[in-house]
Amino acid sequence: MTNNLYSLSNFTKIVADTGDISALRKYRPEDATTNPTIILKALDNPEYENIIKESVKWAKSVSLNQEKKVKAAADKIAVSMGVKLAELIPGRVSTEIDARLSFDTERSVEKARKLISLYNEFGIDKNRVLIKLAATWQGIKAAETLEKEGINCNLTLIFSFAQARACAEAGVYLISPFVGRILDWHLMHNKASTFHPDDDPGVISVREIYNFYKEFGFPTIVMGASFRNVQQIKALAGCDRLTISPPLLEELSRIEGSVERNLFPPRFNPDKPEKLTYEKFSWEHNQNPMAVEKLSEGIRNFAKDQEKLDRVLYDLI
């Protein structure tokens, strides 16, 4: 008999929301990701011990000041981990740009090019990599430049429809709407204990984005992320991709039976709406207090993990 995970994979690509080697080997997802949070956890993982040691050793040998050595080591570790993950999956590895660059388009582009160059040194083509940026206006503009250079991007921390629309109009390869974090905010502010999946604000957000993309023929991939339960996942069955944590992958694999598809492309409409300007994007995003708060919080938290990693590396180099 089939299980929910296998059934779901028939019409939605599954991505593992983890850098855990054992989880990737067990669930064999299409894609994987690496970021400062995952790298911090990997510092105590024997699977990554050689990567950390070799990257630190290399950073010590280069003719840079201490601050630049730390940044170089962080880049080297992120890419080295990405290379290891790429050996275990058929698809792509998302590699995150330093969140502290979220409001700097030019430096984000420079950092992305550097990461792709490092992947090339390891023999990994850019077509196996997604550069991950926060979906600020500046991050979206950086992605627009990179996409024109053939460097595909994953725009993360999507909380508003304005962000999603701007990403599609910029030609971004993939976006990651954060279903669970949207739900968290609404639970806190509405003082409700739960939502039915069809009324879940995170689920509704992804469905709205998916329908808009398909209606107007935007090729940008929608990858739901940050799930709190399997009900949210199943409510988005049919979405292009879903990135799922190992505990929820395990839960889905243990549930017998098939999953019903819930998302279907609407009828195509060739008349695309007028493209968002910076002013219109900013206004529409600002009308969503949840999105404003969660985007800022997400960037701060990603930056904190990067700073923690920098401090660890500073002591090692």
C-alpha cells in the first residue's frame, strides 16, 4: 500500500528542509538547502568535520585580514557543504546569501557570483545551484540581475503577495512562501488555537500566489516552506514544490493511503497586469502588517545565525 509521502511526490516535487546527510539518504528528496543555521548545527556533525577543518585551514593560509578570512571561510564551508549535498540529490542545492546584505543589491550580486565561482572550482555547474536571497526589493532586484546572467535564484521569506508578484515579474526561478510563520503570526494576533487547513492563512497565501502565477503564465516555481503540520502540506498538494522538515517527512511516510491533489492551474490569461514599481510594491507590502513584521524578523534571525557562525570561525582561524 502507498503512503502519503510517496503519493504526494506524484504531483509535487519534495525538497528536504535540512542539511542532515542521513535524512537526505533516507528520503531521497529532489533538492536540498544549506544556510548559516544548518552550518551551525553541522559544526558538531562528524559528516562535516573534514569540511570545517579544511575550510578553516585554507582560510588561515590566504593573505587577508581576519575579518575577510572569516567571511572567506564561511563561504567555503557553505559551498563545500552544498557540494556534499549535491552528491546525494538529483536536483539543486540552495545556498544562502549573507542576510546582512538583504538591502544591498550590488553586494548581493557580487556575493552570488563569488559563491557560483567557488562551486565551479569544485566542478559543480551553476545549473545545480540556487542562490537564496531575502525577498526585499533590493534582493529581488539582485535576483533579476543574476537571472539575466543565468544564475538561478530562490527568493525566501515570502510573506506578502506583493513580494511574490515582484519576484515573478523579475523573472526569479523559485520563491519560498513561509506557510508556518504566517500561521504563527495569525495565531498570536487572533488568539485562535488553530485553523482548519482550508482557512489557514499560510495555505491561503500560497494558493493565491500559485493561482496568480499559473493564470498569467509566470514560470517562477512556487515552493511552500516552513510547515507546522502535515495538514498544511496536504492542503497544498499539487503545488510546484514543497520543502519539508525530516520529522514531517517521517510522519507523511508513516501515513498509509493516497493524498488528494488540491492545487490545479487555473485557465491561462495572456493579459498580464501592469508591472509593479518600487513605490507600488512598497505600498502594497506595507499594507500587510504580518508580512512587514515577519520579513524583518526573518532577516534579523538569519543575520544572527551568520554572526554566530562568524564568531565561531573567528576563534578557529
